[in-house]
Amino acid sequence: MGLLLSGSCAGTAISNAAEGTFSWTVDEAAGAAVLKFGDAPVLDYQFAYDTATPETVHNTYKVFHHVYGPGTDTRLTKGPGGAFTHHRGLFVGWNRTSWGEERADFWHCTQGAHQRHRQIVSQSADDQQGSMTTQIDWMSGRGDSPILRETRTITARRIATEPAPGFGWQIDWSSRLETELPEVLLDGDRQHAGFQYRAAQEVADRNAAVFLRPEGVPRKPPVIQVDDRLAPDEHINLNWFAMQFPIAEKPYCVQYLEAPGMPRPARYSERAYGRFGTFFQAVVTPEKPLVMNYRLFVTTEALPLPEQLQSRWEQYAKEVATTKQP
């Protein structure tokens, strides 16, 4: 059976996607910053915040990054709307964020809670990579001061692959969360907190995502539907896992690598509708910011062998060990 194509996700090949350099186009009025390699989009940072109507507030209460298929304008991630409208591209949040007697939900962004883009700190692009650092205020909707201030850096590079178009994306994500409050607790559960990837809505329409995990983790069932209330010690501290899904009649694979040194336990979450990521609990104080580091590989391929992904994670771990962290 052929895939149903949606206008927002079905894409076309870009003629010179295998050539050229990375470049940024920033549209402050629209609240979008697009990274391209040649003519092919790679990332789209969505940072508008529009309070004109309840609908515009809903559509802009969370900053996130769209991801595109290598060498095409096929968008692989979901924005507002669809199943679970608060799931949007590459995003981060905790549904139970608390300080003193106060609480806010930065996952569903209810009761005025929202993530508001503050500024682009830096951006760079050349023939090797494109990178952007931004500041994001996590606002409770009560008062003018942020509960958390996030400094987010995302960097994309091209990697060689065997399947057409012969390359994919390596995406490095780093978030530094700081606060001026005495203490902020980041809490929730693996389905509603952490750094997550959400595939386009057509994946949910078909419930089409399948997953690969490290050796020693069950291969079946194809999706591990862990519930923290019933199985709190399962599916944790894997270091990496991967999701394969079809869009526009083409297989895509997203591999999710967690940097060593992150808070533990890291509780892994996966869903057949196309969301996956990890959750951990953390406390942020003025003296102790939280730094989160992840690496994603986005390729046009079926699921690699577990040994290949383990090797990629080991290489990533070596890089982290030899790189001074912020």
C-alpha cells in the first residue's frame, strides 16, 4: 500500500543538495530561522510568539526545530495540530516543573506557561556545518521573570551514507538551563518530559514507527509501551535507540544518542505514532545549571545493525570526554 501524502510533508528532491555549503535565513517577523545545505532545508527553528488570539497563542507557546529529510524538502517532523498538538519537532520540556509552592507545565504549556524566544546569540555556517545558539525564556504566565533561561545550541553536519542521496544529517543538541530562583525541580514521567523527537503526523496516521535498541534489550514487541506506574525499572539507561518510519514513500531513520554524564536514571520512551526520547528528574539552582547534550543522526535508510549504532555512540562518548563542556 502506498503512503498517504500530506501537503506539509510530501517533498521533492533538491537538484544540488549534494553540493554547496550550509547557510542560514532568518525571518524575525515570521519567527523562523532555516538552515539549508545548498538548496535543501536541514532545520527550521520556529520561534514566533504571537498573543493576538487564543489560536496564535496555542500555535506559538513552544519553540522547537523542524527536521528535513536529507536532500529533499520533505519535512520529517510535526508542528502544531494533529495527534498531541503539543508535540512539535525537536523539543524539550517537563510537565511538572516546580519552585517553592508554585508549579508550571512546560510540556503541554497550559495555564499561560510557555517558552519564549529571547534572542539569537550567534549563528555560523560554512561548507562543514551550520550552527545557531539562542536564548529562550521559560515563562510561567505569572509574572515577568523567567523560571528558567535556556541557552540552546544546535549544530548540523553532513555525514556519508550508502543509501541515496549518499548523505544524512548529524545534529548535535545542547541545552543549558539556568535559574535565579533558589531551586527549580524538573519532574514528570517518560511520556511527558525530557528531550524528544516527534515525527510528522502521517506517521501517527499509520502508527508506523518501529524501534531498534541496544543488545540485551528485547527486540519484541516492536514498540515497548512502558508505564512508569507499573514498570518503573524497565527501559532505562540505554545510551541510544533509533526509530524508523516512512514518509512520502521513503524510509527514514532517526538515531538518538545520549551523552555520557547526563542525570540518571534516564527513562526511555517510544511510541508507534512517532515520538521518542528520554526523561530524567533534575534540580536546577543558581549554582548548578543543567546541561543536556544529545546527538541525532537522520538518514534515508532502514534500521542499522545494533553494532553500528553502538559504535556511533562510543565515538560520541569519546568526543564528549575530550571536549570541555559548558
